[in-house]
Amino acid sequence: MILTIDIGGTNIKYGLCDESGNIQQKGEYPTLDTVDKIVQSICDLPFEYTGIAISMPGIVNEDHSKAFITGKLAFLSNYPLKKRLEEIKDCKVTIENDGRCATWAELGYGNLINSKNALVVVLGTYIGMGIVIDHKVYEGSHLLAGEYSDAHMDTEKTFKNTMAAYFGKDGLERATGLTGKELFDHLDDQKVHEGLNQYCQNLAWMLSNIQLLLDVDTILIGGGISAQPRLIECIKESMNNVKLWFCTLKMPEIQACKFNNDANLLGALYYYNNTENH
């Protein structure tokens, strides 16, 4: 059995998985505020396993042993998490970027098994992305590919002006006045409905710009709110409206990720199973 961990800005999710991608047990708890507390919380999980597969935000280094992280989890930045857990638990540990983990999950077990070129967009505390080219996860020359959270809307150098703030948890709440768990129960409220439409319209413009660059056949939407069919419908409608401005734009297939909140857990597992050197 493999212990899979998804370190997020709000919660830490965990799952005990077999090597075929079946989650036997899972749960979550609030993300703790120090490295020591996070390490201890992982070590305290009461399971028997032969390895640990971790999904976390940030730009992983060349040997995937740690990550450079900004924002809420900056205290984890460049901490040798892989080495520390290997020392304590005496087992193989792998670390992969969360956006790419969601992508690995869909390539290995989900909705990208038959896709050649694709984009995976994870709407969570921030925004994560994974890029698939020729049915392989594209990391880039410096393992930066997909780190779109840090992209800015213009030259104003503030976090509120980043894609993370625009399309992550805070951006959705600003647009609708409600959390992702609340808003779909209040779509009969005109302001909430208009806020969701505006959020999806902005997201569609961003996706269209990326589509002009990458020309993928599939865009998958992940994160907790991707389980809401209305969100996917709204994004599709908005993309069709944007296409009126881009006569050359070829529309990709847009659908939800297969695994929703479990995507990073399963992607971390798939990366673990298919990694020799890390």
C-alpha cells in the first residue's frame, strides 16, 4: 500500500492506495502552520504502507526533493521534505507539483487516456495547471510549465493581480459573494448567478488565450467545484461566446476531471509508480 498526501493551501488530504489506483481509505485535516507540524501529522497517520507519494504546490527542484513555494505555504519553501520523511519512515518518498499530479491522474487512470494534447486546470485555493503534449506531461526546461498561478493580469506587482487570486478560492468568492460549497445552492439569487457567469467568462478568456498557444484537443477542469455540472456548462457557454472574437480558435472538448478532489492523490500515486530516479 502507498500513502498518498495532497498538501493544499486550505487542507491536507490523504489516501491509502493500492498500486492499481484504488483508494482504500481517505480523509483530510486543516493545513498546519509549520513544517514540523505538517511532517508530524503525516507520520502520525495510522496506516501501514511501503511508500509515500506527495502532491504539493510550487516549483519542484530538479530531483523532485523539495519545492519553491510562495503565498500561504511559503514556510514550506525549499524544505527537504522528501529527505526528512525518508529518514523518519525509512521508505521511498516522491514529490510532484500539484497541477502535474492532477494531470498524471487523468493520463494514468482517467479522462486523458486517449488524449494526445491537453490542458488540466485545477480550481482550488489557487489555480493549478498541467500540460500534456504527445500524451506526456510537459514539465518545461526548468520544471516551470503550468505554474500559471504566478502570472499577472498586468504590470501591478501584487498578489491580488495574479491568476491565483483571480481564479482561485478568493477570486470565486469575490465574484459571487459565496464559497464554492455554498454558491451552487443559491444560483436563484441574481447577484450570485451573475457573479458565477462573470467568473466563468473571465476564465474562458484565459483558456482561449492558452488554447491559441497550445491548440489542445481537451481541457479538463478539476478541483472541488468541478463536480458541479453547472460550472462546466457555464465554462462551455462562455468559451463559445469568446469564440466569436477568435475566428481561428478551434474549440477543445471541455469536461470535468474524472477524480475531482481525489485527483492529486491518484496523480501522486501514478507518479510514484512510474518514477525510477526520484
